Amino acid sequence: METKSNQFLGETEIGILMRKYAVPCIISLLVGALYNIVDQIFIANASYLGSYGNAANTVVFPLTVVALAIAVMIGDGCCAFVSISLGKKETKTAKQSVGNAVVMLLVSSIVLTVIYLIFSDQIIAMFGGTVNEETYLHSKEYFFYISLGIITISREFGSGGRTIGKKVAEKLEIPCYDSELIHKIAVESGFAEKYIEDAGKYAPGGFLSPAFSNRAFGPTNEDYLWQIQYKIITELAEKGPCVIVGRCADYILRDKADCLKVFIHASMDFRAKRIVEIYGEQEKTPMQRLKEKDKRRAAYHRFYTDMKWGHAQNYHITLDSGELGIDKCVEILQSLY
């Protein structure tokens, strides 16, 4: 028996109903189309991409539509089935269908990712991505990043960010680059690993460096190392999914990868206790060591990226390892990947 709430659907003229429900639907589809339009605008204004970048975006965009279509198909099908089940008073079946839909989404995502990665060259060629070398290279890079992602971890000294990064990488069975980055930079630059480790944490020359450093005579060693670091991190991200700890990777990959940017922090007491347990007692108090390390890391980050280190708006997620615990942070990041 029809209720007053839906009786009008059988009495109102079709034209009126079409205008009432079709117009909002069309507007929502237009808003969705803005995704591609905005992409085109930003890419066209990037000096290092230009028309080739737009061409690559055009080649790869249909693949995102395929993924969206599969998701919508499963989602709409699930909604319809839930409605039918609830109408029949089959609550248990309705709940099970939601779980089945989630599983189907996960399975279809994995299958689609595998297909995309295995047949990437053939798919890019099918959509015209081989028209010239520049378009092909940009298409292949963009294609990879819509299939898989990168995790970058920035952290306060003593918060356990490095440990969390390594554990997340182990859980996901992907590489983790931390000290390995220093070794790679040392090999390419010729500098000692200890020097690179220190240069990568601290702003060149301290707070007076912009005015009095030897930059007046050309790039410094730190600038040279930054260029190599930038190049190596970019190349590692292009090779495949991974976790990158520190080294301003969140900034370096801001336009080159669909990465999950993470910041790990904790209270001073938690970090002070942890660094004593890990690194032992030193002449400076734990609090002094923490403040000095964090200050220098923030200065280095600001110097080369012009971004505020640790500012929540610069990351997708910030986690308090002291409150949550190391293992819980690992679990959260694994679930977000």
C-alpha cells in the first residue's frame, strides 16, 4: 500500500518528475567532470609539463573513468539490493550484501591494478599515448601513480617515525627508504654518509645563512646534495610503491606522485624517554636534544620547501605515536594504503 510520502510519484506528470530529479543528477555529473577540467588547467600552467602533460592526462583519464564506473556499478547495485531486502524485511541479507559489496570493491581494485600494471604499455598505446616520446613518458608516469601510491613519513625526533615506516613497509611488502637514501646520495655525490646525514637535517649555515652564506659565490654543497636527493627520491617513486622516511619526500613528490603524506609526533616526555632508551644518555639533556633536533629539521624543511614543517595542513594525516602506540600507528597507515 502506497504512503503519502511516495504517492506523488504515481500521480505527478513524467516531465515534472524528470526536471525535479534529472537536473540535480546532471549538476552532480558536471561537478564530477570538473576533476578533469581542473587537472587540465593546472597541468597546462606547469612549465615542466605544458601541452605534453595535458596530452598524457587525456590518454590516462579514461582509465580513471573505468575504475569509477566499476565502483559506481557495485555501489548502486548494492543500494538497490539493500532496498529490496529491507522491503522484504530481510535485514540480515541487507547487511550481508553491504559486506559483499566492500569485498567486491577490494577484489575489483586489486584485479584492475594488476591489469593496469601488466598491460600498461598496451593500454597506453591503445589510447594514443605513443604519438611521441614526451607524451608516452608522461602518460606512463601518470598511469603508474593512479595504479599505486607512495607513503612519505615526516616525524619529530624520537617519535618513532622511522620504526613506523619500516614496519608499515614490512606489512605491505614494499621497500622502505631511510638510511638507504643516504647511501644512494653518497654514492652519486661522492660525499661521506655522515656528512650527508647531517646536511640533510639542518638548514645550511643556520638562521643567518640567507644573508652571509657563500651562496653569493654559487650553489653550496648543501644545494648540490639537495638536487641529488630530489633526483633520487623522484626516481625511487617512479620505480614502484614504497615508504620514504624524511628527506622532504612529501614536498619533492607533491606533484609527481599520489602519495599519502604522514607526520608522526608525540609528547616531549614520551620522546625524551624513548631517545634515552635507544641512543643512551649524553651530555645534553633529552629535552635539549629534542628541541635542537626538531628546530634544525624545521629550519631545513622551511629553507628548501618554504613550507612549515609539522603543520597539519601540509599532511594527509598526523599521528601521535605516544598516545596511539607504534603498532597502532602502523595498523592505521596500513589500513589507509
